[in-house]
Amino acid sequence: MNPYSIPPLLIALAFISLGVIVFLRSKETLSIRIAFILNCLSSFWWQFTWFILFNIKNEILAFFLVRIGYSGIIFIPVTFFHFYSCYLDLEKNKKWINFYYFIGFVFLVLLWTTTTYIKGYYTYFWGYYPKAGFFHPVYLIYLTIIAIHCFFSLISFGRKIHWGGIKANQIKYLVSALFIYCFASSDFIVNYGIEFYPLGVLAILISLGIVTYAILKYRLMDINIALTRVGIFVIVYTLVLGIPFWFGVKTGLWIYSTIIMAALATA
């Protein structure tokens, strides 16, 4: 197994595990639970496909997996917007949800029928990685617009309730989680031929830790789990520090691993 594929594997498993647990144990409505697990599934899809991609040597299979992986990446921003809109019960956002999904499917068609969105792959020191096509910057604009819309919806709702009560605390953590997740967009630089190991895994790891903490501490998604503060601390820090440590052990890149651990420990 390629050691560089270990972080994507572990993070993929963490996302799908959280999604399934919340879907099965949450007392929220079915529409909210579906939106949440779709959001987790899109991140799982992305990271799990990269885990496989980093372990193969076949060029034909590599291009197929690049397309498979991007089929999930396309819908990451809209599933965030979908979940936030459902969780905040924003009826006015329904038309936007449909519109953003429609645009996502347009990108999906381009992905599988042309090379204008993703035109192939690069071969880097850790393995294969997608190569951006002519229309890829258009996707980045689409992603940015949805991210701004997400922040606007969350912050507007927070102001509406005057940032008071447990709901306000939940929203603050959702805003923080989304803000950190956005740093994973640094991985798109690698799509343009600039070679560095995609550290977006670090951003989404912290984001996942924030959401997990909000679930345990502030009953985000209405899951009543009886855990002490010590228990919460152990769970969150096992998640956010365990993967960088494993990465250091497997790759020997302790400088990067130490920097990651230090950043997470102070987050």
C-alpha cells in the first residue's frame, strides 16, 4: 500500500462513519438526515477514490478513477448548501438547491463526455492526480458562489435569532467548520501542474473534528450522547491528531506531520 494513500483512506472512513451514525441516531427529520449523509458521502467519495488512485499503476484505470473521484467532488459544495438549507429550514433556498444541483449535473456530463473539464492526469511522487481542463476554472467560480451563499445563509440566520441559545452555538460551529473546509481548495492548485502533496486532507480533518465536537457538545443534529467532557476531548483529539501521527509513521515525513499536529493541537 502506498503510504501517501493512508490519510485519504482514514478520512474517508471517518466521514462515512459519522454520516451513517448521524443518519441512524439523529432525531431530525428525514430530509435533514438525508442532506447530512449526502454531504458526508461526497467527501467520502472524494477521499476514498483518491486512496485507490494513489495505489494503482495502470494509466487507463487512472483516468477512469480521476473521473470517478471528480464525480463526487463536483457535488461537495451543493451538498453543503443542501444540508445547511434543510437544517435551518430555509424554504427560500429550495429553488437554489435545485439550480445548484442542475449545474452540478452539467459539470458531470462534461466530465464524462469531454476533456474540457478534466483532461487527464499528472504523475506526481505520490501517484496520479487530475489535470484541469479549460472549463475547470468555471467550476471554481461555481464553488465559490455556493460557498458565499452558504456563509450568507448561516450568518443571516444567526443574526435573525440574535446569536442566542444552543442553535446559535451550533451555527457558529457550522460556520467554523465550513470556513476550515474551504482551505481544502488548495488542492485545486495541484490540478494545474504544481507538485505538492495535497494537504486538503488536513483542512477537512479539522472541519470534521469541529462538526463532531458540535454534535457531542451542542447536540447538533439532535443526537443525545451521554459523554463527559473528557470523553469528548479524547474522541476529538484522537480524530484530529491520530491521522497526522499515522502519516508520519508511514511516510517518514515527520517535519510535515509535526507541523500538522501542532496546528491541530492549537485549533
